[in-house]
Amino acid sequence: MPPLLIAYAAASLAVLLVHAAGCVGLVLLLCAVRRGAGGSRPRPSVEVVVAARNEEAVLPSLLDSLARQTEASCTFLLVDDRSTDATPQLFERFRQRMPHRVRVIRSAEEPVGITGKQAALDLALGAARGDVLVFTDADCVVPEGWVEEMGSRFADPSVGAVIGRVRLPEARGFLRRFQSFEQPLINQYNLAVVGIGGAFGCFGNNLAVRREAALATGGFRGLGYSVTEDTTLLTAVRDQGRWKVRATVAQAGTVTTTAKPDWSSYVNQHTRWNAGAIYARDWQTRVSYLLVIVIYLPLTLVLLPLGFLDWRVPLLSLTSLVSVGSFAFLAGLNPGVERKRYFLWFLPYLVFFLFFYSYVTWRAVLARPIEWKGRRLRAGRRAG
């Protein structure tokens, strides 16, 4: 067997083994749903944090879902990030509905050296009072038991952070249907790593952090510039060495987010996410992402047509389909998933995912500009 083919076979086997370990983590999380959070220890106080800029179109749905939380003792800290629309007024109306539980603050200064979202969240961290801070975004809707589910995971005082699932409602059109398949699949990688005792990344629209642990990182400002401030915070909490990171795949802890309306904004979003991983501050994330996502996944697609030279080449390339497909299959078994519709389009969405994700990953590698929160950014540094 040619040396290059041997190397390719070894890489394929390594990727398969990594995904097999991740599948174990995902199965453990699925089993944990039946057991529940467990424990009868007192739960810490929980404060929900939402930072928003010009989100008047989507805020009412989020605020209504927050008002229906079953955890009656939780409080809310809302940050207006220099909005020019009706966002401040919507925040104020929500405060008037529950004046003893809601506080509204404003991030007024143009940040220097960090993103506007980082500055707003850092302001919230400094003003927060809850023992546990649960973060979500303005374009989300949370289930009634969301705060209760996320907060229950902190009954163990050694837990420093908890991540949850995200979902998107399936709507008409290929783009929206694909998003409802693809974004939960991406989150499977975050959940899988936590399931086997690590911490790799997260979605900031469903993240809970113990305030003590977040403050010890230096806060969002102390973490330095990042286009994925949520993952940067999570890995900084992990790197302190004293906190456990946990995850929940329960339906009560699953946040519903909003699909991007067009391909341009969708590609822009994923370029930012991939840039955050490629330029992550911790070497573990950078190296694993570089080897598996930046190099191996696109390589399998490039080499696939070379089957006319050696039948073993396309066979090895299919390992990427099996690896990613295993995570996608387990995503379809999560609570609340409409399995019949999910698996009906499973294979075509999975194949398209491999090509799409290779494209947006290399777009991030080539440092294509990112539009985010009214700013033009580049991976690894501020662009304007």
C-alpha cells in the first residue's frame, strides 16, 4: 500500500475513533435526561442576562417566554447595547411588568479593543447579583422550565458552567430546513466533548456560568478581543482547573433560535463561528479544529473523485460521512425532535453539510471580513 494511502487511512481511523468517543458522550447525556439533575442540595440564585442591540423585531417573543419561567425566584438583567430603535422601550416595559425582578442597564460607550457584544456582557457581569448567570439572545425563545433546568445543574458547587441544546423551527425553503438540521448538529460537537468530561465550545444563546468563575477569568473585557466571546469565556472557566463543565440535552433546557433569512447572512454567521475556533486562545481547540475541520474534512471531499485511481481512496473519504453522520443521527434522538421529518431528509442534508462547512471554514481561514452587530470584523482582530 502506498505511504500516502497509509497516512490517509491512519487519519481516517483517528477521526472515526474521535467521533466514536464523542458518541459515547452524547449517549451519556441522553441517558442523563431520564435520571434528571438529581441531588437535593440547595440551588444557587439565578439571574438571566440578555444583551441586545436594535432587536425590536424579535425581543417581544423572548421577553414573553422569560415572563413565563417556572423558576419564580430568578431575576433578569437586560443590557441595551447602544440601540437606536425601540429596544430600550421594550426593556423598560418588561421591567414595569416585574419591577422587583428586572433591572435594565445601558452600554453607552463605543468599545475599544473588544467587540460591542463583549463590552455589553462585561458591563452585565460587573452589575450582576445572581450566583449563576444564564445567557441567551434577543432572537431566541426559551421554554418555561429553562431557568429551572439550567440552574438545577449548579446544585453541585463544583460546576462552573453548563451548556444546553439549541433548535430552529423548520420552515419552508431549503435554507431554513437545512438550518434546522445543521445548527443542532454543530452543537452536538460541543455537547459530545462535555459528555466525556471536556469543554470545547458552546452557543452563547444557551449558556450558564457561575458568576464567581466568570469573574475569575477577568470578565469579557479581560479575555481580550474575540468574535466568539461565549466560547472564549467557557474555555477560560475550564482552564482555571477548579470548575466542572456540564451539559443538558433535556427539552426543558433547549432554546429555540431564529433562522437566518438569506444565504449571505448565514455564511457570514458561520464564518464568524469558524473564525472563533480557528483563532481560539487555547491550543487544544485550535489544533483539533485545524486537523479535523480545516484539513481532514475538505481533504476527504477533494480526494473523493480520485476513486478511478484506487478504489480505497473514496472508501476512506466516506469515513467523514460516517463520522459526522453518527453525531447527526444521535441529534435526531434528542427529546422533542420530530424524528419522522428529521430522518426523511437526513442523508441529503448531511452530504450538503460536508460541502457547506468546508466552504465556510476555509472562508474563515482566508480571513474574509465579517459583519457583526454593525461592525466590520476580521478573524483574530478588529477590522473596523
